[in-house]
Amino acid sequence: MAFWLASEREGQASDWIMRFDPRFWTVNFPRPMMAAVVSTGPDALRVEAAFLRKCDLGGLIWDSEDRLDHPLLAYRTDRDYAHTALRFRWRSGGIAPLDAVNGPTLTVEGRDAAGAPRTWYVRLWNYAEGTGEDALVSLDFSQLDGGFLLPAEADRVWPSAIERMFISFAPPGYDAESDEPLPAEAEGWIEVSAIAADGARAMLEIGDVLVQAHGLGIATGFDDQGVQTPARLLRAARQLGYRGSVIHYIGMSHYFRLAAMDGAFLAGGPGATLNAPTRVWHRAFFAECLRLGFSPVASLSYELLDQHCPAAWKQRAHDGAPALTGWDPPSTLLSPASGEAMDWLRAVAGEMATLMAEAGAPVRFQVGEPWWWTFADGRICLYDAAAQAALGGAPVAIPDMRAPLDAGQTALLDAAGALLAQSTADLVAAVRAAVAPRLVEALVLVFAPTILAPDMPELRRANLPSGWASPAFDRLQVEDYDWLTAGADAHRRHALAEIDARLGYPPQQQDYLAGFVPAAGQSELWRRIDAGIDAARARDPHEIVVWALPQVARDGYVRLPPVSTHDPGSDPMQPFDDVPYPLALGRDATVVAEFSTSVSTTASGFERRNSLWSDARLRFDVGPGVRSEAELGALLAFFRARRGPARGFRLRDPGDFSSGGMTEAPSALDQHIGSGDGITAEFALTKRYGAGPEAQQRRITRPDPASVRVSIDGVPQAGNWHLRPAGIVAFDLPPPAGAIVRAGFLFDVPVRFAQDSLEISGAAFAAGEAPSVPLVEIREPS
């Protein structure tokens, strides 16, 4: 199916919003502080904050440039606030009030009249009427002064080049110079209501594209997107055509309450496990999902930001090294054997499930990527104190999972797998208990490139335990995007087959998670991800989910809807009947190879030539091959069955149908189709015309399957490869790095009738005049 990477709006639908629309404010804060914002009405928002240090300072932000929304949905950049006014009612509690020395301040970042970068600090109390915790604030940007005392310290804001502004909020007793912990976590809140923009440019144009539903779900993440309002996120998801499930990754760094312990801020302190901003944000998120027709899934993993994880909770390798991921800062993995860690994780799951139930949403819970961490050098993290006790007290060492393992080591992995499976079962049981008697849909997510790493074949014993086999979960979810984006198709096929065989979930009880693109500038990976979505449809899964919305918005990914509602994975704009043209071509048949070249001639007679096509396109006239009335009847029947030019078919070019020369018998050494890299297992059939760098390379999409021969480094191959559609040779295992892959084959040309009409005169045919039957080659996607 087609997709599009949009960089900007170019004539697509748009609408208007009030500048300062509450859905489009964000928050920012230094860790370990936490804050979140939700829109509570068309002109109102609420901020929740959790302060841990005297120096904690958060900000409620309005950005003149929409840097977070999808390009087709973003509001228009407008940095000019001259003659614009903002008015709102301010209410707050648990934070420094408006009239305090360190009370809420509007920080304006922009440029002065000369174009130099400037920042102004506007004390909101100077523009407020009321009390420090309940006031009406009026800001006229053309008459706005920074400074604490007015008019003595007035510093006039230049309103015509404002980049962004944020309203600060801090705990009572704020001290910018002290990172001393507060006696306990302090919660605060702000309500901004009756928001109104007046004057010039009080309205902003905003993208209002509505992509037709394409049958895919979407994933979101609280760590990445919790600074936005739920309404903003889910507006984007729905208008980009996503429906069904929203798989929401609760994250590893922001959702939990922290307490000052042992010189750090750690999870696991007394009281609720979720902090107040997380509770408020998710309550709004689940309610908004229901309002827009989405079905949310709460995803909770065993991963925790390392700096907030108690030392006794961490998985450890045999040498005592804690399990640390490659993120910066790193995260760690909770030990399934740690009673304290698992009690805490079950409490998190129960609280999150309760929020879903209170919002009226079906309780759908995903155990996300639970595993025993394994370092790239083969060290597996089975040796924290709790795990050692649970695995017999002195479990055998496994220094390298890549090396051959003995019976004792494999037995240890089996035991670790059973322990992992029991911990996930207990987690699901905690969710069910928290919301009983409501039904719970339980899912587990497996990341194939890690748990089925080819260089660690026994890792599946620990990380794909048989205890997960159907019906342990209601549904299995699979992701393989590292292999997908790397082109490791053989690994993907083998992993999916092994997961099916080991766990036994039928396709209708599986979901496929597609994506993701790790960083900006890697947008070429979307082509493989989109192709992976199409390939996943052939497995007929329960649902396909794109991972994730932050990358979709950043890169402008647009999945275009299917043309046919009967087959969402097909593209009926290019129907093809895989049948040969029924008549032999006579010697009088015409074959024309054409290119498209733009030629411009200068005034002095010199030419500039631009070749628009990289490959020739063939045209045929097969009319002279019709020799009898019986063949004429067969031609007419074939034309009608193809509905004229509507449907393609195969044609054997009598002068060029072999990889060996033009018409010779093919051999496995004919055409170089690629070189191995140890990862790639699929190679497209091609035929080269000419030699050297100027040779033309032609894609062969309609080979004769019985004729295809394949070799690796000159050695013919049999039984270790198969031919996929569009002329793709797929090996069971990737050819080794540097190996030369060659192939030989016979092939047909995909063609269609060139015209909607076929005119044949009976008298002219009887007199020996051949009819004209033009055909044109089809360019097939490859």
C-alpha cells in the first residue's frame, strides 16, 4: 500500500483555532520533578505538579511554532503578538502564589526590535486582579513590561518576534540555589480557565486533514508524549486514520512516585505508586480514548530508569554488573525474582487498571517486553541475590550465551524462563484482582530480535518461556522492527515461525507491531516499515499497530487508505492476472523499446539531455501473430476477460526472455543479483544490459518459477531458498558477508492492452490484413 512522508501542508484542509487553545500548551520540568497538563474544556486547562527539591521549577509553555504535531495537523507559525491580548482566570494550590517573590513568572523568549535574541521576565502579579491563588490576568503584548517592580524596573517586551513563552511554577519556599530534598513529595496544581485571545491575529490556522481509516492501530508513550495534553495526541491519531487499539506505553521514567532515600530519589516509597500528574493525565487520556472511539491498552514493562531503581531490584550478571540498557541515561531491568520489585510492579499495574475502569474503558493490559537482560557480549543477568536464591542458591555460571552450553546451563535457563512466566502471570492476576469482577484482556509483547537472537540460540529458554503458551494470555503481540529496518528478512521469518510453534497462538490471536524509526534523518526506514505492514497482513493477524505516534508525527508518515474496502491489503488500481498471452507471436510482431528523454536546445545549438527513465519501457503489436479465425476468437475472448487495459498479463518477448544472453538456456551463474552481508536474505532478480558503470539494470518481476536457478559464490543452491512474488529470491539463511549471489531464469514481460477498444475487420482479416493489437509494458512495484 502507498504511504507518504509529508513535510508541510500543501493545500490540504485547514481550520482555525483560538491562539492559546488549551489543547496545545505543554509542560516542561527538570527531573526528578514531574508535571502534566490536560485540557479540561474549550477554554480551560489544568496542570498537576509533584515537587521533590527546593529548586524544582516547572513551566507551562506556549510555543509560536508547532514542533510536536504532524505536519498536516500543525498550527501555523506566527511569532507576531503585536496588538494581541491574552486573558484568563488563574487558580492554584500547593505552589508559590502569584504575589510571592518567586511566584509564577511569564518568561518570553524572542528577539528585540533589532533582531537580537532577548528574554523578558514578566511578573504575572503585575497584571493580575485578585489574590495570589485566584486572580484574573490580562496581558496586552503591545503594552507588556518585564521586571519585578513597575514602573521602576519596566523592560518593554518586543511583541513582534516571540519564539515561545512559559509560565513558571515552583513549590512554596522555592530556592533556586538549593537541590536539597523537600521533607516529602509536595503536590501542586494550577487551573487556567476562561482563556481568551483578543485583537490582531487572535486566531491561528491549523491543519484539519482527515485521513480515511486504513485499519491500523497506533502506539503512544507517556515518557515521550506526557508533556502534551491527551486531547492533542488523540486528535492526531484519529485524523491520521488510526482506529481500534491505542497501545499506550506507560514508560520507564516518569509515572512513579519518588522518595528521597539513600542519597537518591527512588521508586518504592510508601503510599501510592503513581504520582499525581500521572494519575490525572491518564484519567483524561483513557476518557478521551473512549470519546474518540479508541480502545486503549495500558503497556507496563519491567524496565525502570536506572537512577530511580533501588539496587536490590536490579537484574545482575554473574560478575555483579547491573542490567543497563543503551539509553542515555540508562534504564535497568527489574528482577522477576525480587519480591519487593514485583510487589511494586503489581501495585503499578493495579492502579493503572483502576484508572481505566474508572474512566469506563475496557481493561486491556499488556505485559511489555518482559525478559532477562543479556549484554551484547553474552552475559545474561540471572544472578541478582533474589534470582540466585530462587534458582537454587548457587546457580551455575553462564559467562557467554553465545558459547555452547551444557545440560546444567540449559536447565538453569529453563528454570529462569519458568520464573519469568510465573512473574508475568502474577502481574496479570494483580490486574484482574484490582478491577474484579470486570473482565480483563491480558496481552504479552515479545521483541523477537532480542529473545531470538541468532547468536544466542538457547536464550529462548529463558525469554520465550513455554509458560506463555496459549492460553496463558488472551493475545500475543510481536515486534521485530530491528530486523525489519535492517532487512534481516530470514531472521524475521524464522522468528515468527518459532514463536508460532513454541507458543501456539493462532494468527487471529496475534497482533503485529510495526516500526519504528529511532532518529530524525532516517526516514528511508519508513519504506521497509510500510512494506512490513503489508507483509503482516498476509499472516491475517488480529491487529497491526504502528509504533509509534512520536515518530509518525516527527517524520510526517501518512499511511494511505486502501482503495478497496474488501481487501485492505490489496491495491486494485493495479490488478494483474498471472496468465500468459494465449497466442504465439509471429515473426511479424513488433517490439519497441522506448525511453523518455527531455532534450532542450540552447540558442547556440547545444543540447541538454535529461534521461527521465532509468529503464526502457516496451511496447508490442501482437496483431500480426493472429493466423486464423480460431486464434482471432481466442484473442477477442482474452481481451474481454482482461476488460481491455484494466488487467495485466504475461507476455513472452520472442527476442529477449532469458538471463543467458537473450534466448539461451539459463544457468545459475548468469546474472549477479547481489552480495551477502550476513543479514540480507532476499535478493531481487535483475538482468543487466551492457557492462561497467553504464550498464542498464532491469528488474525482472515475472520470472518463470520453474526456470530459476541460484548460486552462491558459484555453487548452485537447492532446497535453501524459495521464490517470492515480484521476482524475489528469499534464502532460508542470509548468505555470508561478501558472498556473490547469482541467478539464471526465463522471464515474461508484464503487459496490458494499450487501448479500451479492439477493432478488427472480418473482411480485412479474410483478405490477409493483420489487425493492430498494441500492448504496453506495466511498471510493477518492486
